[in-house]
Amino acid sequence: MTARRRPITLLVAAGIVFLVLMGLGGWQVQRLAWKTDLIARVDARVAADPVPAPPPSDWAGLTAENAEYRRVIVGGEYRPDSDVLVQAVTERGAGFWVMTPLVTDEGWTVLVNRGFVAADRRDDRPLPQGPQSVTGLLRLTQPDGAFLRANDPQAGRWYSRDTRAIAASLDLPEVAPYFIDADRAGEGQPIGGLTVIAFRNHHLSYALTWFVMAGGLVVLTIYALRR
């Protein structure tokens, strides 16, 4: 390669890398705007008055963007002797979420996370009798299990709140594709209202990193050309 062509090759290569770095930075800026909007929408849902839980006619249109953490209310009766315990780690330590089917007044069923019980108190989870009114946060199903730990319905080992799998194990008809994290009710067990709402939002730092790298590339390229 001749000495005359080397600066051109360097400029072309640096230009391509610069555009890639700027593109990555711009993408992170877009992700930042999306994440900020998502957090604002979720905060608004959590603080809003409860609305009726989505009936079967609305299930097909539910997404994380339009439904997750929506505050809902539903009436019905718990199905007796049908608790499913899903392993959990909370601010209160290790234990289980108590998932119980609620047969609604309209006839369809929704799984309710009645709350948390510690591992050594798993049998202390009295079931409310008669008509109930449950208020809480709508959560979409969590299929397939947890990281490296698949649900094992036959053995009764659950690591995620997979509504379809739980419904199949209990032979439940017409179960909602979401569950409800119930608010805390009283001082007894299970302990409700422990939903953790947190979103990682490092997109600004990622964007600045890509832009700084792009700026550094410009400086290095100018230095190389001057030499």
C-alpha cells in the first residue's frame, strides 16, 4: 500500500467505526426515552384507582406495555384445597408465593398470588371463605420456570408463576393469562403487597459511553493523520 493511500484507508475505516459508535449511542438514547416512558406509565398505573380485572374478551390484547402492573379489582370465591406454592426470595427471606385460583362472579378463573409465606411456615396460609373482593396488581404469566430451573408440575416444584401450567396441573377451565399480586390484607399470612417494581435504566450511561468512544476515535484519527 502506497503512503498516499494509507490516510484514505484510515479515514474510511475510522469513518465506518465512527458511524457504528454513533448509531449505538443513538439507539441507547431511543431506549432511554422508551424506558423513561415505561416507568412513568407503570407509576401511573400503580397509583391509579383499581379497575375491573380484564375479562376473557380482553385477554388476547394484553401486553406488558399496556397491562403489566395495572391495579385491578375482581370479585369471586377461592377454590378450596388448590394452593400452589411457588418458590420465592423476598425482603422477608426465602419462602413461597401462595397462588390460589379465584372463580370470579362471571364464571372464569384467575390465579391470585395471595402473598408470601416463609419456608418454615408454609402450612400457615388460611384460605378466606365465601365471596371475596381482591385488589392488587395485574402481572402477566411467567412461563417456563426460572433461570436454569424448570417448573416440575408432577413433583409440585414451581419456580415461576406460569398461569397456563398451573391451570393445567389443577385442571382449571378458562384461566386468565395473568395473575394478580394481591394487596396486603390484615396482619396474618400469607403476606401480600410485596411486589417489587424496579426497572434497570442504565441507557444514559451506555449512550454516553458510545459517544465518548466515538469522540475518542476522532481524536486518535486526527493524531494518526498528523503523524
